[in-house]
Amino acid sequence: MLGYYNYLIEIGDTLIKNKFLLNSPTPSFVFLAIYLLLIYVIVPQYMKKKEPYTLKTIIFFYNIFQIVACTYVVYQFMTPLSEPLYNWNCDTFTHENTPKSQRRLKICYYVFLIKIVELVETVFFLMRKKLNQISGLHIYHHTSTLLLVWFLTRYYPGGLTAFWFMLNSGVHVLMYSYYFVTTLGPGFQKVSSFLKPIMTLVQMVQFVIIIVHVSQIILNPKCGLPFIVFGIVVFDAIFLFFMFASFFKATYLRNDKKKVK
């Protein structure tokens, strides 16, 4: 077991060179262990006899941070337009040390750091006592995404990965822009309420696009990515798609039926 763990550390993209939090899976597992301890034990116990916090200012600036950070990631992946860091078609992945691969690794690394920051959202829900928003989908999405992004950044920070990270960051720009609008008051919440189910559909469309895009690993062996990447990404995308679909059906379609009755 120890030998396999050392193997995981030794292999991978040679460009990371002891990059903070990337060299080993241990930091990610530690973050997730702390995350689960916080959301299942520490914060619920702390909030047991307390009134819910509003956290309006913190959430206001958190949404701004996410919008700016994700917009920056999308911008960096798409520019310069003459040689963007992503490609819809198979962008052959190699471990060659070039200015483009170094820049691509840097942006993938930023995505990984953003995913760590996103874990705080569950703590916000708990402190506001919005327990209905802490579903199995929510927790699985945060934990699986962090591990998947670590894996792709650590071993394959380029090729098809760049497109997936850019797509996900673009979706998050839309998502956090919607969240930001809802923090501006009841009037804005009412006007933007029609967007809520659309945000879930956008997430689902994202997973379909990723499944189609990753199929190039099978269709074009020259992509330079192994079958394990196809298996992990497709499994996660399909699982999340059906979880979001189930959430959409339970939350919005049933509500529509109740209104008709």
C-alpha cells in the first residue's frame, strides 16, 4: 500500500515540481476530512442552541470573489485568441515543458485552489441553518469535484482537461452571478427567481458536454490521455447528471404539478 502511495507521488506531470498541495493526495484528503468533520460534527454542535447567522456581507463578497476568480480562469484559458489554452477537438496532451504547458498548469492549479475555497459554502449553509440546501448531491459534488480536479491537475494539466476546467468555470460565473443578484434583496430575488431551475439545467448540460467531449479519448488514441481518465470523468459526470436530474424533478417539476392542482 505504501509502495503504491509513493508511486502516485512519483508519477504525474513533471512540471509541478513540489507545487503546494499538488505533490501528494494527502492535503486534499486532509481538507476533505476537516470539511466532513466541520459539517457533520463541529458546526452543527456549535449552532445547536444559536440563532441562524445572516452572513450577508461575507456571502456578498464571497460571490464577488467567485465571479472574478472564475472569469479570470475562463479569460486565461481563452486568450490569447491566436493560441488558446483549450481546444474543443482533441488537443494532444504531453508532459513537455513549454511556455504554453506551464501557463496551462498554472491556470489548472488556480481551479484546484478555487475548489478548496468552495468547501466553505456548506459551512455558510449550516451557520444560516439552511439545512435543506445540504443534500447528498451538494456534499458529493464538492468532495468528488475537489478530488477529480486534483487528479487531473496533478497528472494531466492540459489537453482535454483545459476545456473541462474552462467550461466548469464558465458555468460557475453564471451560477455565482445569479447568487450575487439574490443577495441584493427580496426584489431582486423575485425578479430572478425564474433563473433558479435554469441554473440546474445549465449544470446538467455541462455534464452532457463533458461526456461527449471526453469520448475523444476513445475515438482518438492520439489525444494522449489514458482510458482511466475517460472512466473517472464519465462516471462522475453521469452520476452527477442523474443526481441533478433527480433534484430538478423533485424540486421544480413536482412544484409545477402542485400549482396545476
